[in-house]
Amino acid sequence: MRGKLITLEGIDGAGKSTHMAWLAAHLRENGRAVRETREPGGTALGERLREILLDAQNKMHAETETLMMFAARREHLQLVIEPSLARGEWVICDRFTDATFAYQGGGRGVDWERLRVLEAWAQRGLEPDLTLLFDLAPEIGRQRAQDARAADRFEQEQGDFYQRVRAAYLRRAAEAPSRIKVIDAARTIEQVRQHLADVMRAL
């Protein structure tokens, strides 16, 4: 039986990593084989591209950035995601294509129709079975991220950038309400996990 692809999305500081670990443990407790991965990254090439993309010293055109994201994604799909799903594993991925629409489309202003063409080309019809969008006000997310680590190239962007990113995420959620479930990331960890448990039972 084919596995399922679950993607986690949200602005920096929304708590994806924290909840991803809990979600993986929850699925394993329920007898699922789980593969955890991330984007950009997940493969040797993807991780090298991630270093370039997140390095605060690197400057690049928004479309160059977009193409690098999809290059890493195609490699990730070919080497990790698609084989894992074929083996019946449930793949949990920290960010996927919705992040590209949010960060490069909303944040950078790359045309959404171009992104849709690249999405279709790279994914070849594959879509997440479920996307969990951890929604949070940008000012709260920025504070959480600053408290946790040094800022990368995206985290150094100003507040209006993250307002556009959040708006783009919510636009994607409105376009695909059956796939994308919006989680209020401002609530307590316990409340968020209860919501996640309810969503997973439905899946």
C-alpha cells in the first residue's frame, strides 16, 4: 500500500520542527513506518543547495532562487519521497511547494503562474495527502526565531516580507481547503497537538 505524504508549512518561528518530531512519534506509535525529511534539502545535493540558499552572504535574483528550490525538490522527489511512498512509508516533510509559493511567490514577487508551471513539471502530478499550515503573526514568529538561532538569509528579511509570505500561505490554503489544514500556532503546544491529533485521526 502506498504511503502518505504529509507536509508542514508556516513562517519561520511557527513551531514546525517541534511539532514535526511529535507527529512522527505519534505516527510510529500507531504502527506507521515514517520517513522525516526537509526542504530545501533531504538529499546530498539538496543539502548543498540549502547551504547556498540560506547563507546570508549570498545574493541572488528571485527567479534564480526559485529555480534552485525546484532543482532541490526534483532531486528530493526522485531519490527520497517517491521511493519512500512506494515502500509504504509515511513521509513527513518540513516545507514543500507551498513554501515556494509563499516565500518566492508572496515574499519575492515571483509570478504564481510561473510557479504553477514549475510545480507541475517537478512534481508530475504528485501532491501532498495533507498539509499542516502553522499560522502565526509574523512579529511573533520573528521573535521566536531570533531567540532560537542566528538569522539566515530569509530570516533577515523585514516584517513586510513576512506579511506577504503569510498572506500567500493563506491564499494557498483557501485554494486547497481539503488538503491544507490551518493550525493556530499561537496556541499552547498542548492545544496545537490536540488539533494535530484530531486532523490525523480524520486522515
